[in-house]
Amino acid sequence: MLFICARNRLRSPTAERVFAQSPGVETASAGLNPDADNPLTPELLDWADLIFVMERAHRSKLAARFKSHLRGKRVICLEISDDYAFMAPDLVQLLRARVSRHLPSS
């Protein structure tokens, strides 16, 4: 699973860490902005089987910049605004509520 936000500093790294220990799941995170801590690459998109974006604007940017790498990929918008600190309990709870249903059943 690949988690994407703008700068890869708060929301997507939190999601990566929260779900990293889930059985049968590999996680990564990246940012769409040029100043992202871990900028999104075509290779990351090719690796991902499931892609989560935090906001609709991220989905639009993703489609505009990486359209050819999204064929056959499922992109899910979590609708999580940039209002949380890294690993904030409210953010973790929201991520668990919105991502868990997409995890493989064990």
C-alpha cells in the first residue's frame, strides 16, 4: 500500500507507520510536492497495488502527473485534511477507520 500526501511529513508517514505491521501488507509513503521528504516516483507507483491519497486535490495532481503509471491501479481518497501532527492519536484513529476495510483479510 502506498500512502500519498503533499509533503510526506505528517499524514502519509503516519499511515505508513500505522499499517506497516499489518499481516500481508507492505507499506510506503511519498509526497506530491517537489519539496516532499520522499517525493513520489513512477517506480513507487509501479510497486504499489493499492494507492491512498489524503485529499481529492492529491488525486487530481496524481492523475495529471502520473496518468500512465495508474493504469489498473486502485486509488482511494481518504478525505483527511492537513490538520494533524505526525502520529497524532486523532489521525491514527481516522486512518484506522478509513483504511482498515481495504486491508487483506487474514
